[in-house]
Amino acid sequence: MPESLWPKGIRCAVALTFDNDDESGLIDAFGPDKMFYVSQGYYDTNEGTWRVLRILERHNVKATFCMVAKTAEKRPDVARAIVDKGHEIASHGWDHRPYYNMKIEDEKIDLQKTVELIRNITGKTVVGHRTANWCPSKDTVNLLNNLGNFIWRGDSLDNDLPYIHKFNSGNNIVELPSAVTLDDYDNYAERGYTPQEVFELWRDEFDVLYEEGKFYCLTMHPFMTGRPAASKSLEKIICHIKSHEGVWIAKAEEIARYWLSRGKNH
């Protein structure tokens, strides 16, 4: 077993994260008029998130929900339910527009508006952010640092461990990487995998990262993983993860705060 980078007795850290896009992500991808796509997004807050919340409660695990501000604005009951059940709510932008081609002034306003709206609805100040489509700009991490409340970002697919973006201000930002193979949309919509195939892929990814003592971050969408058959794969992967000793399933905020406390990367 490798020397652990995690708290005493922990071999592998796990973050279960969900992007609450509702219809915004599909409008961004396909436009507002193709209801075949857009209506699938509505499933997020109508059914999917509620089913996911029930599963998490049954298995006594906490998760992180990266919420588009327009989703929270339309369905404040969903945003409040996430927080009331002890989960983390994080930023996923105002209306699911990627930042890579946005002017820096507009990106700053987008982040500020998102933080303010989620705070007004839930009473929580978000400390984490994931950019739509994993497409930040070169300015995103600096803007997060300058805003002051952020401690983590989930925009990179470049590592199996968290790492720190360091700034002179001292308000360092932890990057919590994921992987395309650990994203439900890419597996279901792009590759056409069945729920059983997705479970087997996620299981094998976890087994390797567990053996190596790394970080396992699932990126899911309630309008997909919240569907009946797909939700069974969520339950199965949670059970598989929990069957291993020394696994820390935590909110992204908790993992980021721990990584900051180490004061170094690897």
C-alpha cells in the first residue's frame, strides 16, 4: 500500500458530484426550440434530483451539487432541499455558458450573480465552482481567487489527485480533477453505454484509484443518473465503494479544506 496522502486511516478520497443543469445545459448545446433535448433537462428538478437525494440518504453519504443559477432561480425548492439534507451546493455558472470565450468582465459578473442568487435562496455562500462543459477561461481561477469565497474548482481532467493553485493573496484554490470516463453524460449520451456498462467502468476506475491511494471524483447529472435504471448504477457504485476499507466519501468542500491544510500538493 502506498503512503497515504489522506487523513489517518484513509486510503482513497471520493467525491460524488452532480451538475444541476436542468434545461440550461441542453439549451446551450442544442438551442431552445428542440424540445426532444430541452424537455430531458426538465427531468433534473422534476424527478432526477429527488431520486438522487433519496439514494444518498439511504446510503448515508453526502455529495456536492454544482447548480446553474437559473436552475436555482426556477426551482428554489430543489436548491433548499439539497442544503437542508446536508449536501454542498456549488456554482455551475449563471446559465451554463462556458467561460473560455467570454470577456473577463462578463465572466466576473456571471460568477458574482451566481454566488449572490444561491446565497439569497439557500443562505449558503458557495465555496466551489465547476465551469460548464469543463471549459474555463484562462482568467477563471484568478477570478475565483479574487472573489474571496472560493476554495475549490473542478475544471480540470489532468490528474488523479487534487492540487493547489497558489496566489500571493494566500487564498489558494484547490483543483479537484475528474475524468471524462467518470462523467455520466459522456458515457450515456456520447458513447451509448448501458447503466450496467457505466457501473462496470466506474467500478474499474475506482478499483485502480483505490489501489493507488488517489482521488475518485464522479461527475453526474440528475437528468441522466436520476433516471430509474441509471439510478441503480449509482446505488451499485456507492455500495461497491463503501465495501472497501479506508474510503472517505466527502463533500468537495471537505476534501478541498483537507488538501489546503496539508500546505502542499503531493
